[in-house]
Amino acid sequence: MSPKEKPTTTSSTNSRPATTAAIPPREPYPWRRALFGVLVVFVCWGIGIHREYPDAVNTRLKTAQHYLFSRLWTVLSGHNNERLLPFRETLWAQVHGNVLELGPGYADALTLLKKPTSHYVALEPNMFLHPKLAENARKNGFAVHYDPDTCPHSTKEPLPPGSNKMPPQQLAIVNGTLDKGIPQYVADHAPYDYVITSLVLCSVDSLQANLDAIQALLKPGGKYVFIEHVHHTDEEDLTLDADSSADKMDVAWWKGVQSFVSRFVWPVTGNCHFDRDTGIMLKAMSGWSSVDFKTSRKAASIETKMTPLIYGTATKSVY
């Protein structure tokens, strides 16, 4: 190589093929992140509002729950009446005198009353059911009144003052429950000859508090008449009626299903729970002279497997 010649060098970059920087793939659904962010904001906002105004928020939520259940009940009430009819026909025939019904819904069972009532109190917490309740009561010969203290939305005439000695076939609609104490009108017109419920105690906040209140509201010798769906007991339940003996199912498995489902469905079913031990709790209470009921357990459908029924009466002790 002569001094004038310069060595030639080849850049390492020239020896490699040209490459371009990798572009990350676009997110196929970018709106998901935005939607999740909005959801988080709303949840945090809702929690803050609930902490600031818990009573107002709970009232709104309860109203929404009642409205949702009232829409659901327009579909289910007919089937419910058909299922309960064989039990109600016998049990409701004895009801008379001063009567308190908890959660009557549309009061469809008024048609089954065979004896006169001097005063009938319908304690119904869902105000969206009140109009049809009143309509059915009038169709069955009742003069309907609303308790002005618990039904301020009503434009009907208020309840007449006085004692239980009111004209025959009076029905009073009271908006409330026995969960947080006995409403004033219900207490003022006690004691009752009969307290009746059908598929109600599954949805109360405190089962024991309601059973205690029912017993307290009855006169000595008064009767609590009930049809309630309950938690499965065991295979050899001695209270099973004759129609249940031929129906076989995996009771333990369905009992577990009842407990599991009860954790989730109550917001859309009017606070209904499938795991209430109503019959067991009734028998464990003092203050009854007798608790007589049968259990209807059938494997005809998922509904009957999920909701075995107890039906009967509990009589308050005279002493």
C-alpha cells in the first residue's frame, strides 16, 4: 500500500440490513379503560355520598328495591296464589275478628276469608303495591282507609279514630314492618285474634324480632297462622306431610344451594332469603301453648326444591 492510499473501512451499520423500530400493537378496545375509570369514579362518589347522607341514600335504595319488586310481583303473584291456594283454603277459613296481616301484597287471599272480621290491618311496606291492595279489599267488601302517619302519599280519607270496635269489614293499610319496632297504629289496635303471614318472613331483616313482635301483638289464646318457605332440614324431617313422602331429592345439596343463593339474590327479590329456619325458631320460643305445622317438600321443579313450605298455626299461651 502506498503512503498516499488510505485504508477503506466499512461501517458495521452498512453490513446489516436496515431495520425499523417495532411499533407496539394498538389496544383493540381502548374504551374499556375509560369505562373502568368512569365506573371507579362513580363508585367512589357513591361511597362518599352514602357516608355523608346514609339515611337518605338507604331510603332511596329501599324505594328502588320496592319498585323493582313491585314490577316483578305483577308477573309472579298469579303463580304464587295458585301454589298457596291449597294451604290457604284450609288455614284462612278460621281467621276472624281483629286481624293483622303482614306483607299482604295485593291482598289476593281476602277472598278466602269465611268468617267476619271486625277490623283488618294490612301492614304492607311496599307502597307500590298499595293501590291494587286497596282495590282488591274494596272488591271483597272492605271499607279501605290509610294510616296517615305511615302513608302520607295517600289522598284517601284517614283512618277513623277510636278503638277496635269499628264497623264491620274495615281494612286499614299501614306502611311499615315489624323490623324496627311496632308501628303506632298496629300497636294501638292490638291485641289481635289472628296474625297471618304467607311468604313474608323470608324477607324481613330480623326473623326473631318479627316472631317476638307477632307473639306480643296476639291476645292470650290468639293464633299466628302462617305459610312460609324455609331452609331444608334433613331427610327424615318428621313434619313432612303425606304428599312429601314420595318425593326424593338430595336434601343436603339443595340446602347448600339455598344458603349460597341467599347471599346474592335478595336485592332483586324484595330481600327474600332461602335459608330461614322459621319453623325451628318458632318451636324454640317460649310463650306458645302449641306450635303445629307441616312441611311440604316436593321435587317437582327447581322452585319447589328451593322453597319447601311450612304451614300451620302457633297459639299464644293463655298464662
